[in-house]
Amino acid sequence: MPWVEVAREVEVEPSLYAADFSQLGEQVAALVGAGARVFHFDAGDGHFIPEITIGPVVLASLAPLMRGWGGALDCHLMVAEPERHFEAVAKAGGASVTFHVEACDSPARAVAHARGLGLGVGLAFNPETSVEDAVVAAEGADLVLCMSIHPGYSGQEFMPESVGRIERLRKLLPENVRIQVDGGINATTIGPAREAGADLFVAGSAIFWRDDPPAAYLELSELVRNPAHG
Ligand code: DX5
Ligand code: ZN
């Protein structure tokens, strides 16, 4: 799925960080079977966040499968000096890079760099960062990622103040810039995040830590596509 199309849709994005890595291909295939097309790929460097997660080697294994399925890998870089990794992500077959304003000296340069590599571009910001600072830094990006947890690992609780932050973002951002939300999204929190104006919903534990991940994906997708029934 080309990134421009992804960025136009309302999507639930399974976060691979929460997957069972001994069955990664099978789990992704099952979710593709349920309709998932955009997968969230969390790279952490043990520096910007304490955790070391997954990186371009895993991305390169998944990317050809994903292309065959018409899917896209949306890469969330929870790393210091994110620009150092853009080329590796592009070569490994990532569709986009979302980097943190807190980790970046020059967001404008980073946006241009990612574009030059043909990547979609997102600007992420942590709960301590002001919405206004994120909006300024996001000039030229396709999406803004509002972290609804402290970045690090799956399974944390959604921070309720994120709802107001998403609402403010929606008011301040140009209409064509998508809002992604990441952290603690589940069947209870996805509705308020949607109503506040988010379009892209990252879900790790609420999908992969359930007995039936495709059913969990379908339930969340139903809640955002038909909010009236949610
Ligand atoms: C953690 C990552 C998230 C994580 C979300 O900082 O950025 O994408 O996998 O997991 P849940 O949905 O369980 O909060
Ligand atoms: Zn993430």
C-alpha cells in the first residue's frame, strides 16, 4: 500500500513490538487475512528509550512479504539522532519514518531528508512535550504521532490527558496532516481517541496479547470505522 494512501485512511495499526517473535510471519499473515494493511514497527536504541527493540534486519525480513500482501511498514524511531537511520530503513523496505521531536536538532532537515529517500514522514512527541512545539516541528510531515504513554514498551495504560492533546492537535494542524496515537489503545480508549480527532491507531498489547489477534484487530477496526456502533 503506497504511503500516500495509508495516510488518507483511518487505520488500526498492529504494533509488532508486542508480537510473539517466534511466530512473527504467521501472526502478520493472520492479521493481513483479517484486513490489516499497515503495521507499526518500533525501533528503540537503548538510549532515547531504555529498551533495545527491533531494527532494519527484522524490517528487511518482513518487507518483501508485506509488499506481496499490499501492506506497509510504518516505522516509529524511538532513537537518538534518528536521521542516521533513515537510509537503512528505506533500504530495508520501510514505508515511512516517524521520529521524535525530542531527538531531533532540525526537524525541517529531517523531514526533507526522509522525503528525499521516498519515505512517508511522521513527527512524534512525548507526553511532556507541548502540543504547540510538536505542531511547529511537524511542518511538512504527513502525520503527527501523539504518544499516549511514555515511549518504551507495550502494555502500558493510556494516559487520559492524551484526549485533550489530540483535540488541540486537530485544531492546530492543517487538515491534511493525519494524527496517529500510540500507547494503551484498546476497545475502551480507541473511541475517545477517535472522537478527539485521531486517524491512525497503533495497538500492540490489545491485539497481540489476546488469544485471537485477528479478532481483536477486527473489533478495534469496527470501533473506529463505525464509531456510532462503538
Ligand atoms: C512503545 C511503542 C508502542 C507499543 C504500543 O513505546 O511505541 O508502539 O508497542 O503498545 P501498546 O498498544 O500495548 O501500548
Ligand atoms: Zn510505537
